[in-house]
Amino acid sequence: MSILHDKLTIEAGELRNKRTALLKEHGDKVLGSVTVEQVLGGMRGVPALICETSSVSADEGLRIRNIPILELTDISPEETFWLLVTGERATATELEELRKVFAKYYAVPQYVVDTLKAMPKDSHPMAMLSVGLLAMERESEFRAAYDKGAGKDSLWQSMVNDSVRLIASMPGIAAAIYRIRFNKGEVIAPLTDDNDLSNNFAHMLGVSDDASWKELVRLYLVLHSDHEGGNVSAMTSYVVSSALSDPFYSVSAAMSGLAGPLHGLANQECLRFIIDVREQFGGVPTDEQLTEYTWNRLKNGQVIPGYGHAVLRVTDPRFTAFIGFGEKHNLQDDNVQITHKIFKLVPGILQEHGKAKNPWPNVDAASGSLLYAYGMTEFDFYTVMFGVSRAIGLCSQMVVNRMMASPIVRPKSLTLAELGR
Ligand code: CMX
């Protein structure tokens, strides 16, 4: 992947120098203290990770390389990858080159398709995604380079190659899962006359020929790509790859974390919630009906999917972008209307309920109703769409960490008795 290698070689040296200088000059500086509440509370807010690719603030949300996500809603997934990994906007020539390399890998190896076909018919699509990636691990150039004795300062190069291969293969793996798992007919081959990643993904899914469907797939892949380093999927791939496991292992593990209902599966759960509401009330409920329904759910100890966030304290800008897409394309079916009504009522209810620190919607609250509107009604699949996008950020973070020659992750654990003392 010479075009990226050329771009990143100087950067890799600079990153390693910066890291070494920080360690040497400030290695003993104290960043803060860790409270018992943080140890018992999922390490919330403990500053313990480096992430160069993106940041998430409580009052604004996602910035990719310091650019607010709402300023990036017109770019492609390829541009997103380039920006995440290099910190710069790609030129037209760089993008064209990158697309050519990606396009080599849109067709998924037959053994991966066969592996997916061999899985039981009731396998969760996310389990299939993790397995599909693990099956591809034998393709890893990173592992081959390590086995041949590549030094730690050069390993990032084979990690770039694996990342490109993995990101480019994800749409084909995901589309194959969609078609196999939901009896959609034969797996569809990639386009021969178009190198664009999201166009190929939209085509291989076989859901719709509408130009705005392609636009939604593109937007979806950009918006979910990265969300700094501390979320479950990013931290999982960071920890796994810190052991020098290659990107296929690391992203497969991250997908298993993304499959959790408190993380990526929330978009599936969100649409299930919307459909439950629609079925219960035979359409769009009144405000009173939805309020009562929401309270019953909360009293039952269930969360409202798509609402709340560990970091954000405002409406997720990615939710805003999806709502904007629905409005631009005049999507107004019952699910979309219920999504709007939930947004109108649920924040107030969650505030009154008084538990959630953030009553506002996250990215998952709107995306499902849009996919559904285009005919992708199998909501068990939605987290796979998320995963295809998130792999872009996970790989970018891993490449940058490998450029820095980051060490193996090994925090200290305590027993409850030790903590008590
Ligand atoms: N509905 C009901 N209760 C909620 C809630 C919601 N949407 N969000 C938070 N709460 C509750 C928590 O369950 C917690 O209750 P307990 O004290 O009984 O355990 C309390 O409010 C405090 O939680 P918090 O500090 O506000 O939120 P956390 O950082 O612990 O968790 C998150 C964040 C996202 C897991 C949580 O808001 C949630 O479960 N939301 C619904 C699921 C969801 O949308 N997940 C997707 C997140 C985006 C992503 O990662 O992809």
C-alpha cells in the first residue's frame, strides 16, 4: 500500500519521537487520581489511553482529527479512513489511488463465504461477522511480517496493508452475511466499473437501486467510523492488538464487543423498540400513549435504547445528521414519525426519571428507522452495518498506535478486599 506508506513514514518517526520525549521529560507527571467510584464504575473518565484519530467531548460530540463530524457528512468512507490515519484531507489523486487498492479486495474469498454458509441458520449476524473476520486471519501480512522477524518500528507497515484489506473486505463479508442469513438469494459480486466502497457495499447488499440508498450507506459508514479510544469496541481492539495480535484478530474481538446491547447492538434494540411501539398502538401513538409506554418500560428496569451516553451530555451530532438525511429525502413512514416523537418526549421523561446522566439521543436512535425505510427490515443486521463502519476507525487507531510502537496494555487489578483496605 505504497501511497499510504509514503505518506506515513515520516509521521511514524515523528510519533515515536514525540512519545519517547513525553516519556523522558514528563514520565513521572501525575494526570489525576483514580477514585474508588471509577474503579467500581467501569473506569469512567480515567485518562488512560491515547487516541490520535478522534475525540468526543461532552458538550459537542465527535470530532475526527479535530474536525466536527457535522462538517464531514459529505465525505466518503475512503476519505474518512485517510483523514483518520494521516490527519490530513486526501487529495483527489490520493483518493483515486486508495480506491484502486481497496477495490482489489471487495470480492470476498470463497472460503469465507463457505464458512459463513456453514454456520447455523439462527446464528446472530454479529457472530457471523466475527467468524468471517477470524476466517480471514490467514491472510494477515502483519502476522507474516512478525514471523519473519520484522522489528517493532516497521510493523506498522504491514498493519496498514492488513487494515486496507480488512476495511475493503468488510462490505463484502457483511453483504454476504445479509444475503445468506436472511435468504436473499446468491451472494452478489462487486461492481466491475466502480471503485467506490459505499457504492459497492450498497450494490452487494441488493436492498435498493435508489441513489439515495447509496447516499445513506455512505453517510452511515462515515458517521459510525470512529468515536475516540475508550468505547468498548475501540478499547477491545486496542488491547488485543497491543499483544501484537493482527488486525483480523483485533477487529473480530472488537465486533464481539460491538455486539453488546449497551454498545452497538443498541441500534437493533432501538428499532425493536420503535416497532414494538408501532405494533402496540397500530401506528404512531399519541403523546400520552408513548409517555405511558416509556414509563412502563423504565419501571420494568429496562433502558430506552438509543438514549444516554457514557461521555456525551447533548444530542449526538450523528443523530442530528441522520435526522437531516430523513428530512432531506422526505422519509415519513410510521417508524420515522415514531423516532421523531420519541425524540420529542423521551429526553423529558428520562430527566424526570432522574437516573440517566444524559437524557439525549445517541447515534443509534435514528439510524435504524432510515435503513428500514429503504427495505432493510432485518434489524438483527443493523449492528453489522455499524461494524463495517467502525472497522475504519479501529484500524486507523491500531495503525497509529503501532506507528508509535505502543506497548502491551497491562493495568493493575485489585480484589474487593484490597480495595476495601
Ligand atoms: N434508559 C434508561 N436508563 C438509563 C438510560 C436509558 N437510555 N441511560 C442510562 N440509564 C441509567 C443507567 O442504566 C444507570 O442506571 P443504574 O444506576 O441503575 O445502573 C443510570 O442511568 C446511570 O447511567 P449513566 O451514567 O447515565 O450511563 P452509563 O455511562 O452507565 O451508560 C449507556 C451509558 C449508553 C450504556 C446507557 O446510557 C444506556 O444503557 N443507554 C441505552 C443503550 C444505548 O443506547 N446504547 C448505545 C450507546 C452508544 C454506543 O456505544 O454505541
